[in-house]
Amino acid sequence: MNFIDRTLTVVVTATLTSAVWIVAGGSLIEFADSDGQRETTRPAEAAPSPSPTAVSPAADAEPSANSTTAAPLAGSALRAAPLAPSPTGTTDASARELIIPVLNVRASDLSDTFADTRAGGAGMHEAIDIMAPEGTSIIAAAPGTIEKLYRSDAGGNAIYVRSTDGRTIYYYAHLQKYAPGLTEGQRIRRGQRLGAVGKTGSASGDTPHLHFAMLRTTADAEWWEPANAINPYPLLTAGPR
């Protein structure tokens, strides 16, 4: 074979080889772009993030004095905070500014008798007794409306006053007498005279005092319906009087 024939053979072989690779490569590219191939060659989809797990403190670990547990952020958390409750749980602003309902009695004169037992241990006192000489003026600890002037064997001459927000009942008992002109449905101001310290009802004959209670209720509840007693002592002794 002469030189020219060998040259032609090399050129034809190279051309045919290039053509085969072009055709085969095009087919591979088309195959790789098909839907079936994308399903097998695309990156794996991201797995869901694991739910956060709260880390519980060790069983014998004491919580820090400054530690708090954060509540999940909800829509309500974005609203303005309500009036903060007092230590006794009442939110009425007037109830948190109580004055001692017996004249000439100071905070240091008061005793916390709320948890004392009564009736031979059958129940809690759920009120405080404010000792004072018989006839000492009783005044309204907070503003409100007189719901009931009530006389009973237990409370003697008593007064039920509903707070301005309707959710607290102030109960004054063992009065010697009511202030002149006092009537049910009457609106009263803080400090207004309601009557005089006495020993009516079940009060001991030698210890005249005012039995003063605060009852947490609802605005639509009647004065006589069961209610939750709250301790007035922390409120009456919270600051200078």
C-alpha cells in the first residue's frame, strides 16, 4: 500500500470513529435528561428536621432561684399583658390599694388569722379579725356597692360590699351597728364609714372586733353564692398606712 492509500485509510478510520462517538454521546445525554434518569440521579430530598427535645434536669438537681420555664410563643403572647395579680390573686386595682377598715389600727397591729381553724378544727377561718374597742368606726376598705345588709347568728350585723369590677366581695361582720343611712344598692367610696366595731353574732363577748373577709367571685354571681376566700392580710400590710 502506498503512502496515499495509508493516509486515506487513517482519515476514513478517524472520521468513522468520531461519528460513532458523536452519535453515542448524544444518545447518552438524551437518556440522562429523561424523567426516569432524573429520578435516579437527583440529590436526595432533605429529611424533616427532628423535633426539638427538652432536656430534663437531673432528678436531684435543684432549680436555680432565677430559673424560669419559657412558654411557647403563641398569638396571645403578643397581646398587652393584663393587670398583674397581687399576691392574693386579685386583679382589681382598687383591691390592691386597700386601707385598714378600722380607724386608728395600724398594719403592725394586725395578725394573720386567715389560716386559723374554727369550729373545733372543722374549717379554716378564711378571714382576719381586727381587734379594736367596741364602738370604733369601721370604714370601707375599698370602693364598691353594698350588696346586702345581713343579720345572722354567726356574723351578727354584717355587710357584703361588691368591688367596682364586680369580682370581689368584701365581708364585714360582728358590727355593733350600721352607719346611719346605709342602704343596699348604695355606692360607697373607700374610707366611708360603714358602722362600728362590735361583738354581735358568734363573736366572743370580751373581744370586740371586725371580722373582715375577701371573697373572689364573678360579676354575675349573687352575694350569697359560694366563692373563693383570699387572704386580705398581705394587702393590708403591703405598705405604709
